[in-house]
Amino acid sequence: MRDVTSAQSALLDWYDAHARVMPWRVGPAERRAGIVPDPYRVWLSEVMLQQTTVAAVREKYLRFTALWPRVEDLAAEEDATVMAEWAGLGYYARARNLLKCARVVAVEHSGVFPDTRDALLGLPGIGPYTAAAIAAIAFDRPETVVDGNVERVVSRLYDIHTPLPEAKPELTSVAEALTPTQRPGDHAQAMMDLGATICTPRRPACGICPLIAECAARVAGTAADLPKKSPKTAKPTRLGIAYVAQREDGAVLLETRPPRGLLGGMLGWPGTEWNDAPVAAPPLEADWQQVPGEVRHTFTHFHLRLALQVAVVPADTQTTRGGFHGRADFRPAALPTVMRKAWDLASSALPPL
């Protein structure tokens, strides 16, 4: 990097002209007009966007803010309702921490988010990245925000060949040197926009990049090869069985998963543990039938192959495991993705109502 000040200025000029329009963002024109970001909405969007695409988050964010326009509204909601609305975003521990954080802010901070990175780190579910993002974007603190897009941009700007994840401290250090004291929130969003729209993983559009004059990887001809990444270890495959019971009146048997662990607190089909040799008794006595095929789903650390058993039971059937949900109240969209896949496959084997 030959001239940090010139790079900062060029990036902000580009952002002023090309900032992406997002429902949670206060754009540069609005900022100039004196509109300031709502920390609650910045926090909500940042939690939703962790390891999730902008496209997947957009509608969920709009629905959350329509249902719960203030942090106090979210804090007062029942856990099950929020978890159901979160379905589809994955990483469900985030939803549990979302509620914990909302309640701490509502009760202990009178509904006002702390305005520094260190204070934000004291809230449930807020780690270094999220704390820096909220401090910079919501409060214009000169904090350095480093996500995957930013790592890619700075690795190319400085032609850094150390592979990820080993390169993270080095990339964070150079990103920090690039962070201005003026408009740090806009700078953070500009870096993310640049990585998402121009400095893309494949075929970066170097010819229209505002930082072309400063990019060491462009000069070296290595931009398309960066950032380097260490080889990934193969994910193991786990097996499981899910039991889908439907009463003759259409009600389906669901249970709430334990609060801790994968999909904690979410509704799902009763089933086995997910391991190498799943064994478990069905949730009730019935004429269980194996469904042809299987559900396949990939989590962060493993692949899952889920066999399905279905049964139709009398309308007066009761169970001590989970509970029956009437068809009028059953929303497949409120299930986690893997459970929704299971319902889609099971539906093909159940008689129509």
C-alpha cells in the first residue's frame, strides 16, 4: 500500500456513489442528511448475517423488525415464537443468544445499546466481529470490521500469501491500519461492499476497482489466487432416524429439542441421536413404515443422512414424547431446514387429508 490516505478517500468516494441499498443500512446520502443508524437494527442485521447470505437475511430482517420494531418488543416475546421465525437462517444458537442479548439490553441498559466495542463485548452472543461492526456502523467508532469480504480485499491490496485461517491476525492488522478515524462506519460498509461486488472470489473486476492504483496483487498478477486457504479436512458423515407420525385428523407429532446443542430449542421430529449407528425406540407404538430415500443435510462440522419412518395413528392417540400439533397450526416453514426437508419427503408417503 503506497498511500493509505488516498486509498481511504477513494474507497469512500466509491461508496458514496455505489453503496448497496439494504433495509438495515443508513446510506451515505441519508448520513449526510443527519439520519443516524438505529443500533438495534444494526445489531439485529449483523447477527442475522453471520455465515448467512444477504439474500437469505433480507426478508427475515423485514419480518423481525415488523413484528418487533424495538429491542424491548423482541425481549418480551416468547422464545418459541422467535425460534420459529428464525427458522431457515441456521446456526440456531444465534437465535437463543439474540433473545438473551435483547433481554439484557432491555432490562439492564433500559433499551439502549452500549456505544463502545468493549462494552458491547459484555452482551450475550456478541463477539469481537459483531462488537466492532456495531460500534463502527451504529456509533461511528474507529473500529476495524473484518469479515470474509474484508479479508479478501486486504489480502489482495497487500499481496498477502499466508493461507487462511493462519493469516487472520495479519489481515486484521493491515485492515486496522487502513481504517480511518473519519466515517469509520461507512468505511467498514464500503470494504464489505467492495468485496461483495468488485473484489469477488472469482474474476475480480479489477478494471473498475477504486483501489486499483494501490493494489499490490494486481501488479503481481496474483489477485485471482488470493486469499490462500489451507486445505479443509473432510467432514464426517453421521446417520439418524426421524419419526413422522400423523393422526387421522391431520395433527402431526413434534417435539422441542433440548435447549443446548444443535438446533437447540427448535421444533422437530422425534428421532435418534445423530451418530455412526443410530438406535432409538419410536416415540409411540404404531405401524411404522420406512420411506424410500433419505434426507441429506450438511451442518458446519458434518454431513447428515437421515432415514425416515412414517405412521398414521388414530385421532385420539396421545404420547409422552412431544405433542401433536393440529394441521391448522402447523407451519412447515417454522421448522429448521433439515426438519423441513424431512417433512417434504415424509409427505409423499403419507395419505392426503
